[in-house]
Amino acid sequence: MKESNSSVSPSIKVGVVTDQTGALSFMGIANANVAKMVIKDINAKGGLLGRQIDLCLEDSATTDSVAEAKATKLVQQDQVDVIFGGIYSSTRQAIKGPAVVNGKKLYIYPEQYEGQECDPFIFCTGPVPAQQVEPLIPWLMKQTGVKKFYLPSADYIWPHTMNKKVRQVVTADGGAIVGEEYFPLDHTDYSKTIDKITSSGAQVVFNTIVPPGLTPFLEQLYNSGFTKRGGYIVCTYFDENFLNLVPAAHVEGLYSCLDYYQNVSDPFSKQLINQYDKLYPGNAKFTAGSACSGLYRGLRLWEAAVKEAGSLKQGDVIKALDHAKIAEGPGGPAEMVPGQHHVRMNMYIAQANNGNFKIVKSLGVIDPKECMQGIRAK
């Protein structure tokens, strides 16, 4: 069904803000690739509502003030119909100001994150603590018998909120948090923390340090002999793109929990990865922790919502997106949980093995359990 309003521009404008330069560029470039791939595919099949999609792609340069300025441009100058993007939670907040608070624009956030974003204009398409921490920690404690956890963390919203959930789940299962520390994102000397990890008797390091501080931390932890002594590293966002950042030995045995790994063997996931690798060979891989799977899912759910709405009227699209489903996606099918603006999807536990991730447990479909009261229109 085509819109009849003649004042509507001939193309549909989709804004994507992602970190194509700066510390997260290895993730942001992959996100930009996914956006190009999906929109090219939609356009090749006739577009949406009989119209082509224009991709308005902006580089947030791993700098929140830049993300804010780019989101402002997309809303005010480009007048996009929807905005996608952001990796760090602080970047989501930076985009949210001009896009949602001021612009009242539909915003789809694709990264796995700490949860608790319950806004009528925001939909989140990556995993949240109920889908990562809740299944992974009890499984790990049962599998390995570990009880003592240490939480080295970056000092921003995602680690603080994640760690509350980790503490809750660990203590409910009879374990203990033996240390919890927060560092600036660019912190590089972790020698005192490594000493504390060693002296505390921690059996698990649950890491929420992020780039650029991540690689020095992992190197220093490895050099301390933590894993050689039988310690475990857990990092829920770790994916194949992160394995490229460090020598394989530094993260051998690391456990992660995400909605997709390249080791997932369903035919659609295989076909998708082959398509991506052919179009974009190189180091910016299609992975889940880097938000690629969430961005693919978000674009396809939005496409399904626009088709159901039969128009680009934002209220109609939001109404349709509230229960949108896709039968195929990376890691399996996915659907918005009505009223929650978060996605019910398959989850997997994987372990780093020789520079690759091997799925050790398919968890099946897991609910996000976010915004349980339902989201009310403002």
C-alpha cells in the first residue's frame, strides 16, 4: 500500500549513528556495513511502500558529544523517519536527547546493554541482563563449582547496572562478590587490581571493562597467571570481533553469553554470514556483542512494522513495532514482547577456544523481562 500524501518525500530516510572511527571503530564499521547490506537488500526488492530507502549514515567517532551532534543533524536537517545506532550506553543517552526527548523520533538501539530503557519512542533489539546474566551465572556455578567473583568495571551506566544484577544472581546461588572496582574508560594500569584479584581468592573475573582499557587489562590478568591457576574469565559482550583484539592465549576459556555467534549452525544464520563476508571481507566481522545482530534484527523488525502499518506515520509504525516478529534472523527468529519494547530471542553460552567461539550451551528462547509494567505513551 502506497501513501497518497503528495507532500511526502519520494524516499524513506533511515538514520544510523555508529562509531566508524575511535576506540570502537572495529565494531562501528561492522554496524555501518550491516545497515548498508540490509537497506540495499530492501531496495533491491522494491523498497518499502513502493519507495526506496535513503541511508543517512553518520560517524559518532566513539565520542558522545559527536553522537549527540549527529543525532541532531539527522532529526533537524535530514528529517529521517527513524534513527538506529549507538554502542556504549552513554552514546545511547547522547542520541536520546536530540532524537527522542527533543525530536520525539522513533529510535532503535541495537546493542546488548543493562536494560531499564522504557521510553515510548525507544525500542531495544539486543540482549539484556535477564537474557545474559540470569542464565549464564547459575550455569557456570553449577558446571565449575565456582563461588567467588571479582568485578573489574568501566565507570559508566552499563557496568554499574550489570554488576547489581550479577551480585543478585551470584548471592542467590550461594556465591560471593569478593571485589568490585570502577575505572575510567581509558585506564591502562591494572597492577593493583590484579594483586587484589589474586589475594581475594577470586575464581571468576566478571569483566565489564571496555575498550580502550580492555586489552591492557586482559594482558595483565593473563600475565598474572590467573587462568593458568584455574581461574575463569566471563565477559557477556565478548564476540568474534573482540577475539581479534587480543592474542588468543589472553582469553582462552573465556565465557560469553549472546544472541548469536558465528558457530550457530542454522541455515539462515550461515547464509547471512556468507552474504556479509562476501560483501565486507576483513576484520569488521558480523558479530553479536558488537551490535550487528541487534542492528540486523532492528532493521528487519522496523521493516515488518512499516509494512503492517502501511504508512510511515510514526504512531502507526510504533503500534505495529510493539508486536513485530521476524521468522529468520542471526541466531534464530525474534519478536518484540508487546508492551516491553524489548526482544524475545534465542540465547547462547559460548567459550573462547583457540581464537574462536564454540557454543557450549544453546539456551533456547529467553524473555527480556524489561519494562514489565508495560510502556505508556507520553
